Amino acid sequence: MDFALSPENSNFIQRFRDYLDTLGPDLPGHGTGEGPNAPDHPVTEEERAARTRFVQRLGADGWLGAAAPAEVGGMGRSNVEHWLMMEELAYRRLPTMVIGVTIVANTLLRIGSEEQRREYLPKIYSGEYQFCLGYTEPEAGTDLASLRTRAVRDGDEYVIDGQKIYTTGAEYASHIWLAVRTGPPGSLHRGLSVLIVPVDTPGITVRPLITLADYRTNEVFYDGVRVPAANLVGEENGGWGILAMALDFERTPQANAHVQALEELLGWATTTRDADGSLIADDPTVRADLAVLATRNEVSRLFSLRMADMYARGEIPNVEASIVKIWNSELYQDSASVALSIMGQDGQLGVGVDGAPRGGHEELRYRESAVQRISAGTNEVQRDIIAQRGLGLPRNRR
């Protein structure tokens, strides 16, 4: 493919940049509290509320549905342009609304019922509905097929009982995209389903968990939670394929978050001197390390554009999504490691500590980076996907 932006693409993303510039003081503080565009401090409730208002403002002004069909509240723009918007938001460390717009809406567009598309898509694109993911359980993480949270059909409703963990965003989301077991115990992949569950449904308890990187995630308990059977996505016990599709959308990258972090590190290295008065960036080893990161950033962006082009052609990247997920998550962790190595012992000083290089942001980013190799499917599992589905290698059946 031709990776150069068309004049139409360039004009569109410039319009979006101009729009963001006009918001000025209405923009929320940098970062979303998790992921590659995390802030350099734990997110306060006021900041979280400001970011929710920002997403709703994007929706009200029509930007959330840029790549969605006009009949569901979208602009009908290309997926390449949608990716460029996400990249721009990540670069500015603004909320990127990945779950509702990128994961849930894209999945519903393909396999949701007509009623679900009419109910949820316009409200996702307006910013009224915001989603979190209810996947992981205390004993079911990478192996989602072993999850135990159960949904039993009772007339026109499902009754849900169980527990989820690491449900990031449950404290402000309106709905949960919930993986449940509807088949018999031991049914594994063949007994999973997906339900859309309003967070304010009676019987749901959200309890905060603070991570190693100081941001909030949650554990969520379901005690006799009743939702309409119409909230079932796809067929009962057909959830494994739906979850696989949604995970492919979740691995949609935002490469400019890495570019922005590299630019900030480069700015620090070219303006900071070591003990003998030399600029940090004049050290040949430092220059070589930064050059390697810059090269890997460029590869990340090319991978990402390829995925955006596949979406634009109606394809769902699978192996390609796994490749990008591995590349970006390892780049994120390696870039944080390189930053701390360049900064030396002072790099271990955290946010709010006097003398911390770059305000302690790199130390926080280093702590946060570990989860990147685990979230959206561990990198070991992604390598299995590449081997089996991409290279045709046999499954190891030891």
C-alpha cells in the first residue's frame, strides 16, 4: 500500500487538529489514567469527570463517529482517518475512547442485532454511553475460556452471578461488555456468551483496585444481576468468536503515544547536562539508544497504518493485530527502560520528588509498562496466534 496520506486525509486530520486547538481551556488534563497515554500523576475524580465531559463533547460535535455510517450517527469517513484521529489524541495525551468506539461499536456494526445497533451505536457515538470490559477473573486471565461468571436464562432475562477483576473504567462507564458462561461447567470456548450490562443494574458492586502504576482499576461483583435477554450479543454460547473479534479491535494501536514520549525524552536529553557538564544527548551510547527507539517508532506507525488500511477495506486484522500488539507493548516497555538507563539513579525518583528527571514521569511510565505485555492478551499468546494462524504451524499438544 501507499503510506502517504491523500490530500483528503491530510485535510481531514488538519480540521481535527484545528478543532482541538479551538477547545483551549476546555481540554482535560493530559492522560487517561492508563495505557500508553497515561498521565504523570494519579488521576483525580475531577480530572476523570473532565475527561468524560471531553469525550461527550467530541460526541456532541460529531467526531466520535468519524468512521461510522451516517445512519447510526457517523460521518462516514474512512478507517484511516479514524486511526489518524486516535493517533492525534494519543499524541496529545487526551482520552482516546478506545473501548466504546473502537471495540464495542465496531463489533456491533458487524454482528449486533438491528435493535442493538439502533439502541447503542448512536449513543456510543454521541458520548452518552461509555463502556468498560468485563473479561478477566481471579482464576481466568489469559485463558478466558476458563471463566466462571455465569449467566442463566430465566424467561426474557439472564441472571448473572460471579466476579470480574481488572475492570478498568467501571467507576465511570455506563455499560459493561461482559463475558459470561452460558454453557455447562467445563464447556470452555463452546459455552461463552457476551452480554451488554448497564453498570447501574441492581446487584453490581464496583470495588477499586490501585495498580503498581498508581492508577485505578476495579473488581466487580455480580449478585443475581438481571438483564434483558435482548442484551445478548450474537448467539448464546457463540461468544468466543465475538470476543476474538473484539480483542482484534482492542489491539488497534496508537503509535503516536510512543512518538510523544520519545520527543519528550529527546527534549530532556538535549537540554540536560551530566556531572562533567556535557549534554546527555552528546553521549554516543545515548544517541544510539535514541536512534533505535526512533526507528522502532517509525516501524510501529507503518504497522498501524497497514491495519487501518485493512479496516478501510472491510477486513478484520487478526495475525496483524497480534504483531502490532507485541511490537507496541514491547516498544513501550523498552523505551521506559532506556529512559531510566539514560537517567541513571535519579531516574528512579518518582512524581513529586525533588530532582526527579522529567518530573518523575519516566519512573511512573516504567511501572506502568509491565501491564502492556499482558493486557489485550499476553504476548506469549500473541506469538502462538502468529505461529498457528499466520505461519500455519501446528498446535503444541504435549
